[in-house]
Amino acid sequence: MKQKSLAATFRQLHHQPPLVLPNAWDPASARVIESGGASAVATTSAGLSWSHNRRDGHGLSRLQAVAALRAIVQAVEVPVTADIEGGYGAGTRDDVAETVGMVLEAGAVGINLEDAPGKDGEPLLAPKEQGERIRGAREAAENKGLDLFLNARIDVYLAAVGKPEGRLRAVLERAETYLEAGADGIFVPGVSDAATVAALVAGIDAPLNVMAGFGALSVRQLGDLGVARVSLGPAVALAALGLMERITKEVLREGTYSSLEGALSYGTADGLFSRGLSSEGPSVDA
């Protein structure tokens, strides 16, 4: 599929209940997610950072992040959306626009752009400033002549900003500002209870993305509440690292291998990479 077709597909996936995104951090994890039946692949900034020996939270440079993204795009045939954190560089409107241009050149069709951290020790950017960054991202996509699903992430709940009773209103106000600036969807991580999720769905006139994991509401429950997109964030990478730790401790301490049960066979894993892909990534329709 060409990049414009992938973008159209990805946009449409937000209008059927719900789009589920186990997040990838390298080509192998992306290929496994695709082979498991995922309709699209999202990256996790945490997983990408850890795989490059960096901490999460703007630990990678723009060039490192885009290079990792390009390798993931080339590994799969489904749409890819990129977690670009705060846009890299100094996080200015121009920085965000430059990053978006490079992300599109790498073949991705969507981004997550978060409003954390803020300036001068504030946990979040001012809504108007984030709105300007969103406008910069949208203009960058328009200059490329490509569609971009811009998922605006609001970290009010995740960073526990403000008094609990005021957080819903703060999120709804930010969401309105971000949508007016050109966002296509709103991502609110850190929300887990049905009542708050339902209130967010009712108050946001755009596809709502929440982050789920062990102990969270099921995909079916979230879909019944009206959630359009469910991401697992760093959870898959953390689970993989947890499994590696269990395997290592067992073999070193017990000399046994039971933690390896359930592993893919060598042939299955190697077979995931039998499909030849162009080193140039997906082409762009004229």
C-alpha cells in the first residue's frame, strides 16, 4: 500500500470500535505485532529509548528517533504512527514541524504529540503554546502534501496536575484548544475508571485514545464506553523485559528453563522476516 492509502486506512480505523495498538520498539516487535493481527503499529518512546540505552522522556535525539521509526515502517505493511514525545529539539513550533516532516518522510502516517513537560518547572505547557505546536505540525504535513493523524496527548491525569476534582475540566478545555488548532484525536493517559472515561468521551468531539494495561478495563468495556483507540504504551516492552529477567534468574539460580515455555519457535520468528521490503520504505502517491 502507498503512504496516502495507509494514511486513509489509519484514519478510518478510528471510526470502528476500537483501534487497539500494542506498541512496538523495534522492527522485530513491530513484525510480531503485525503478524498477531494488529491493523496498525504504534511506537513507544519508552521502548525506543531503552533499546538505544537511553532513559525515556526525550532521551533520544530527533535523528535517532526517526532512524528507529524508519526501520519499523520498513518492517511492516500496516500503517505506523509515531510517538514523537514533545517534538524533539527545544520543542518549539519549528522543532515540531521539522520532526513531523522527517516522520512523514520515514513513512509514518500519524503522531502522538504530548503537552509535557512544560517550561520553568511547570509540568505541562500552556494550552495556547501547545496549540501553536499542533498548528506547526499540521502545516508541516500540508507542506508535504500528506495526511497526518495528529493525536494530541494531554498529561493532566498522568502527571496528576492540579486538584483531582478539577482535572476533567482541565482536560476538556485543553482538548477543545488542541482540536481547534488542528488535532484529529485526543490521547488521555492515566485514566482508568469508567466514569471518567465516559465523561471524556461525552465531552470531547473527536476520537478518544486511552492507555490500558494489566488490571485496566477490557477493550470491549472501553469500546462500549465510546473509546476509539486503546494503546498499551510501554506495557508490552515492560512485559518483555520482565520475562527476560525471569528467564535469566531461573537459569542462573536454578539451572532450569521453564520460563522459556511459550516462546516462538525459531522457524516462526525467522519466518516473520522472509518478506522482502524496499529499503526506501512506502512510496508516496503522486
